[in-house]
Amino acid sequence: MTRRVLLVIHPRRPDAVEVARSVADRLIRADISPELSVSDAGHFPLDALTGITVVPDDSPAAGCELACVLGGDGTILRAAELTRATGTPLLGINLGKVGFLAEAEMADLDGVVERIVARDYRVEERMTLDVVVSRGGQIRTRSWALNEVSIEKAARERMLEVTVEIDARPLSTWGCDGVIVATPTGSTAYAFSAGGPVMWPDVEAILLVPNSAHALFARPVVVGPTSRLAVEVIADAEGAGVMWCDGRRPVDLPPGARIDVTRSTIPMLLARLTDSPFTDRLVEKFDLSVGGWRGNHRDRARPAPTS
């Protein structure tokens, strides 16, 4: 049976097309079929599609052993949408700035392709969130998130008034810019910018971060993975809201809307090439100073971060 790898590119980066063509050539030489969704293939010149299979947008990862993502974290989050239904692992090669979810950098491209060809990678599960939006007891939409569910005010000039509920009990009512509910994976993304803590990816927890809340108690809250979180937009408030899942899939939130967030039973699968500690990733991506570190005799045997 022919091995198949889906390529997912950043649609507005010309270099992503060039890199994808280079990866495709290497895969073809190894008798692996590179594939592109119809949408991504539309960014390629026709002569650059030689040897690449173009597949429908509705389920492009079906039958693929891996999705190789060429871009930054935003591209990886888009790829997560494409692969969620099939459980295809994602392997990100960072072409962006931070690339927290990416497993490798552009300079590592040749070695990454060799690892793909050799199936020399392991697969790590990352917790995701299920989201249900309702109003008046009627479900309006269902969604999910790998990083975070962000409930935000829809108009700049008005605050969003919400009540937060945890495990069927009210916690607090806030006038705020919004509320972020994040996974450990998402704790280094929008939730971090809003003042939330960093959580290690293997932590089993859900993070709630008020965003610019006008209240005495407006601190981040970390709850267990089985907790049920809800955010209600105050019914008689003047301001409406909007919900974003991973910065995508927006849903309007009129007064009276309710957003229920729980841990999903469907994890996201990320392909990993190294067993390096998460600490090293934090140091590298946030360019943290570690000058003066000596460690104990066992730690000194491990190469120290370069920052």
C-alpha cells in the first residue's frame, strides 16, 4: 500500500510553496505520495503540482499517515481542523516567528523529511476542548478547540458582561473585554498574553483567564480536567459578544447566550522528533536568559539551552 503524507501550507507565504515542493520531491523519491487539499493546491503554479495528488477539502487527511505542516502556529491550528476527524498526527515545520506548536525549524528540513521517511517519530496526545453555544435552552452551535475558547466583546466601545460558572455553581460576574478558556497547550498562546500561567503540556487541567475584567477578583483559575465551565452573557446587558475557537470559527453571542466548555474525548495528535524537556522549548521560544546555570552533575551532561 502506498504511503501518503498530507502537506498543509501557509497560504500567504510564497516560501511555503517552495518548501512544500522541496518536501514533495523528497517524499516522491522515497515512494511516498505527497498530497494537497484543493484549497492549498490553488496557491501552486500548475507546473509545481507534478507528482502531487490533489484531494478534496472536506477530508484531505483521510488515509494519510501524517500531516506535514509548513507555516507557523496559525497554520498548525488550521491543519488541526483538517485532521481532527481522521486522527492524523501533525508534524509542524516552523516558517513563522514563534512556532510554539511546531516540532522543527526550517533549517532542520532535510533531517525532518528523513525522519518521516523512516517513520522515526513518536505521537503525543494533546488535550482539546468541546464547546456548546446555546440560548434559551436551544443549542445554536457546537465546536472544539486545541488552544483556547475566547469569548470577546463584539464592540470596542462596550464591555462584555458575563457570569462564569464552574461545575454548575456561579463563580463571579465581570464586566470585561472577554474570558479565555484554554488547554495546557494553549496556555502559552492568547491566555499567556492575558496574564495566565504557563502549564506543561502533560498537565491534566483547564485554564480560565479573565481578560481586562473590572472586578476585585479577576485572577486566572486552574480547574481539573473533569470540571465543566460555562460563561453566560448577561441577558439584559447592552453589549454582545463573539466566540473564537483557536482564533477561528467565529460565533456571534447575543445577550443571553451560554457557552459550555468541557474536556473533549478526542485528543489532538502531534508528531514529536525529540524527547527534549518542555523547559528547553520555553527557553528557546521566549528567548529566556539562563546565564549562570550550572545544574547538577547529571544535568551538565545534557546540552544547555543556547539562550
